[in-house]
Amino acid sequence: MHVVIFEGNQWGTFAPLSLSRPVFSLSTGATSLLEKQIRHLKPSRLSLWVRPEMESFCRQRIVPHLNVPTEINQPLNDEPALFFSGRTVHLSDFEVPSQEAVVVDERDIIRLAYISRPGLSPADIFRRSPRWLELLQLPQTMSQGRLVDSLWDLIHWNDESLVEDYAQLQSDSASKPAGAYHMVNEDDVWLAADVTLSPGCVLDASKGPVMIGAGATIGANAVISGPCSIGPNARIRPLAQIREGTTIGAGCTIGGEVSQSIFLAQTNKGHEGFVGHSYIGKWVNLGSGTTVSNLKNTYGEVRARIGNQDVMTGRQFLGSIIGDHSKTAILTRLSAGTYVGFSTMVALTGTAPQHIPSFTFLTDAGAKPYEMDKAIEVSKRVFARRDREFDATDEQLMKYVAAVAPRVEL
């Protein structure tokens, strides 16, 4: 079956994380949205329809890791295709409609379609062309999957996503030799190869599974509470508390206390400080003592920013959303619902404002632009520390974000 995963026009809702990646590559649980979509839709052929600026990223950073033939932004041929919004979370297998059909939400946004429309292209979606809008007239079919409307949906659904990923693990866990560590409900602890468990650490799967990726290190006396995923080669510092609902991406270094949060790969929070109900991008560095509040003093609903609008999130618990390459100085304080853009530096003695745009250098003296040349220079140094080259795709992506972020963040 030919499956088309498309971004659509709502990708800006997921800024700043979607500024530098297609929406479907956002992490949920121990995998990405795309990995779950492929797992449950079982395509024999895959098409990814994305912004033109994301084509190179997809070809170089996504397609090589897929085990299904994949094309980027190619129009449909004569073969029927199953269309799915890239912001769909799949937690169960999908039943293909028997004839052309569509699922439309209350805003007339197509989230699913089974169609035969030779020549239909990504431009039709982004322009909402008559050819795309005519699909609204197709018979409605049963909604399958869960549509993500915001990054805080991914945060609050992460427990379920982690449990589903654990259930899909095909290979057996690595052996669990006796050691000076403690496991609770050991049958739900999954270890990949070459995991290091230091003396005194606790892996507690009493409330959900604990998954530890290949080459990861759990420091002495750290406590990992499931459901939780620690990615390959991640380092959990001694005495850290990683609480339920948390995803730690590959290569991260994490200390202090983390609860119900998603960290993408290669991010550092190596010291004390609390982060709760937050979504943190790649190559982020949180300085020692950085603390993210996830609850208002009034215990009321958290307000957050999407574009130029403050919105009520419907959530009592919500921390910060932090874009790729951003950094905080020591003892930084972020209040509930704070937005920190892409490649932004926060160095304040007081509590940070709730909305800090991308490419901003913010100190007590005020906000200044974080110049592109400096951002690239710093990124090259950071990449070199992880034996990674800052290549042409990275530079193109950073310049694209600098161009598009002001329009998305307003």
C-alpha cells in the first residue's frame, strides 16, 4: 500500500521544534511519530510531503534510516494512496477503507484520506487548492489514530506512547547480571547491549516499563521510574531522578530531577535543577541550577503562546518548550508555559519572560539579536565535542529557521 505522510499548513503550531524538522519527526515515547506511523500503517511504499526547505533534511537525515522505499514530495501516480497527517499518533494498527473516504476535523482540515488522484502534489495541500478541497466532499470514514494539536499533547500522552513502544519491542532484553543496583518489577525493565548500571542505581518499573538504550550509562544512586525511555549512549548523572513519563534522547547528559518531559538527542542538562512537563529540542544546554516550573502558584490552567496568540492549554501542568541549539545560564528560572525559540541564549538574574523568540540573546541589559555567524560558530564547537561535523545541511537548516521564525513566532 502506498502511504503519504504530509505536514500540512499547521506545522507552525509546533514551533519552535517544527522550525527545524518536519512535524512527523517529533519524538513521542521511545520513537518518533513517523516510526509509529510506519509501524501501524505497514506501507509497501512511502511518500513524505513536506515544506520544500525540508526536502534535503528528509533525504539525508530521515530516509536512510527507513526500511521502506521512500520518495520526497513526488506527485501521486495511478496507484491509490492512503493519506495521513504527520501529526497523527498511532498506538494501534490501521484498517484501510474499502473505497475512497476521508476524515475531516471541525476546521475542515483533512487528517486522513484514501484516494486515487493522479497528479495531486504537495503544493495542493499547502495552497489548499480546489483539487485538495474537493476531497472534503468524499464520504466520511472512521477516525483512527490520535491527532496532535500541540506540543503539550505529546507531553501529556507520553506515558501511553512509552508503554506502546515497550509492547512493540521484538528482541529480548540484554541479560541482567547481579550487581550493586536494584530493579523493581524486573520483567518490565528492558536493557539493550552495553548498558552500564552504576552502584546504587534503581530502575523502578512498578508503574510502567523502563527502557535503556545501547551504550547508556546510569550513574550511581540515580533513580529511573517508568514508564521511561533512556536513549542510546545517554548518560544519567549520579543521584539524578528521572520520573515517569520521560523520554531522554540519544547522547543526552541528564542530571537533577526530570518529570514527564521529552528531551531530543544530544542535549545537556548535566547538573541540579528541575524540569517538568516540558519538550526540549536537540543540542540544547541547560546551565547548572536551571529550573523549569510546571505548575502555577494558583494551581490554575497554564497559558502558553502559539504565534501571536496566548492560548489556554487546558493543562494544569505544563513546563517549557525549548527549541534546538538554545542555552540557559546558571540558575535560570523559567515559569510554566514558557516558549524559548531556536538558537536563543537566556542569561538573566530574574525569571525569564514567557515568550523568547528565536535567535535572541537575552540578558539583564535587554534583548539583542543572536547573529547568524556567531550561532554557526558556536554550533560547530558544540558538534566537534560530539565528533560530529556541522555540515551544509545543518547550515541550510539554520538559515532557513532564521528566515521563517519571525513569521511563525510574530
